[in-house]
Amino acid sequence: MRLFSIQALARRRRFIALLMAVLFTSALADLPAFAGSDAPIRVSNQDVHIEGDIVVITYDLDAPEGTACSVTVELRRESDPSFTFVPRSLTGDIGEVKPGGPGKVIRWEYLREFPVGLRGDDYYFRIEAVKPGGFPWFWVGLGAAAAVGTTVVLFKGKATSTGAQPGTQDLPLPPAR
């Protein structure tokens, strides 16, 4: 005994397509879980001071135990939101940092990149820490394929006319009595 037939599946294709769309959409909505991020990574207690010709940046890295983090630094300016500078002569807890914890230190020899210094007092540093691993292209591609497939299945099977279906014949009327 067959549990299903191709014809029965074809009749239920809209239901199946809708079910697939819901499943893939829910998977994409929870993308961080699939990408493997367990807990948030935060940078806190940031402090900046100058020692001679070196800027010293201290911060705490709140990350799950044993997690490697990719730490980046940008110099920004409050009076000019378009100003963004990524310092190159940084040493210390920058790049891949493991483990997280308090008292992380970054040193920047700013005169190497700005020999005449920086004018103004509205500069600040933006420190960002993320779990390395790159963008999850697999999940984005899978979601796009599901969306395209669902659209094709839903719109391909719509009948455009109300007449007889192709391949069917009208039966003759019964004889008159």
C-alpha cells in the first residue's frame, strides 16, 4: 500500500511550499544560532590617556570563556561624523584576542601616522569585538534558493483559464429518453 502518490503531492504543493518557506524563514530569523554565536561579545570600561607620544587605550572584553575575538579600533571625531581613521601602528590586545577579561591594553604610536599631531579635543575611539568566522554565505544562499523555489511553486501552478484542463476531454451527454 502506498502512503502517498505523486498526484497527491502535486495537489499539496502549495502547502508544502508554504511549509518550506516558513521553515527556512525561521532558520534565517535565528541566523546567529546557526552561525555559532553563543553569547554576546561586548567591550566595556573603555579609557584613553596619553603617555608621551603613545596613546594608551584600556578596555574590558566581555566574552564567553575560551572564545577568540577579533578586536578592531577606529578613531572618530564628534564634530565630523564622516571622519573615520583606522590606526595601523597599534600594539597590544588588538586583532585576535583570547581570552576575554578585564584590563586589555592597546598602545598607539600616533605620531607615526600624524607627525604634527591632531588638532582638537573631540576625538574618540570606537572599539569593536566580534567572533571571527566571516559572513554565513551558506545560509543566505539557502534562504534565497528557498524563496525562489517557493515563488516558482506557488505561481507556476495557477490556472489562467476557467475552461477544461489540458489533456481532459468533455464527455458526451447521455442520450435523451
